[in-house]
Amino acid sequence: MPYAQVVRRVDFNPAGNKGQTQICPFFMWVIRFILSFTQEEFMKRILFSSGVCAAIMTLCLLIPFSSHAQQVSIEGASICTGVADREPVDAGTSFAVSMDRLYCYSKIANITEATDIVHVWYFGETERARVSLGVKPPAWRTYSSKIIQTHEIGSWRVEILDASGNLLETVKFEVTQ
């Protein structure tokens, strides 16, 4: 017995009479298609569809994300008090809070096409700033800066991420009294 005969009849109102709801013609077709199967046929199709979907998802996970994915690398990264002539000034790992502003300098290599890197500044475990920086082939030097507040004494880090959010490097430093 077709599954549609087990379920009571549904009126779709294709004429669109006032005061009644119209249902999309595609939706009507899907419902009629589903209701045309016997209960056993319907279950077989659902199980088959689920199996096909699972197989496709598994294949997608096994295939590398992209053979053209760019693998930029960090040749150097440091925290410093300034940048002059595209080079870090007074790089270090400990800075007095009186410095007011610090810089994260990054030297990027292996760039095959223009892309972005991201500097994410953390005070302890709290994200304090996120700066997206454009970089171009074949290599690029760039930096971001952060104003340090007088109460932000303690451990800091800057995570350098690629455009996909992958961690390239972490630069740790501390701000002291």
C-alpha cells in the first residue's frame, strides 16, 4: 500500500483562495514525491541517502583542504619599542609599563600571492586586539602596535595567524612596573 494512503489527505490550495495559505510548488512536489512511496520504499531511500551523504562527507574530510593553500612562514617576529627603516627597535621580552606603546614586528617569507596575516594581542588569556595585515610576495615585513594601559602589568603574547586562522608563531613578553 502506498505510504500516501496511510496518511490522511492534505489540501495544498494551489488556487490561492483568500484567507488560505499557499505552499510553494516545489514544496508540494517534494511532499507528493515522498508520499508516493510505500513505507518500506521510503525507509530504504532514507537509509540509502544517509549512506551516500556519509560517504561524501568522509571523502571531503580525506581530501586535503587545498593543494594551492599558501604556506607562509615567519622568518622573524619580535616585540619592540618601535620600527625604523622596516626593522625592529629595542626588541625584547620585558618592557616597563611606562613605554606606553609596543610593536609586534613580523618578517614573513614564502608568500606566493597577496594574503593577510593577523596579529592577535593577548593580556593573560584575554584578547585585547586583533589586527589584520596585508602581505605580498615574495617576502614582507610588517608590524602592529598596541597602547599598553598602566593597569595591564603582567604576561602578554601575540599570536601570529595566517589568513585561514592557523597559528604561525607566538611571541611572549611581559610588561613590568
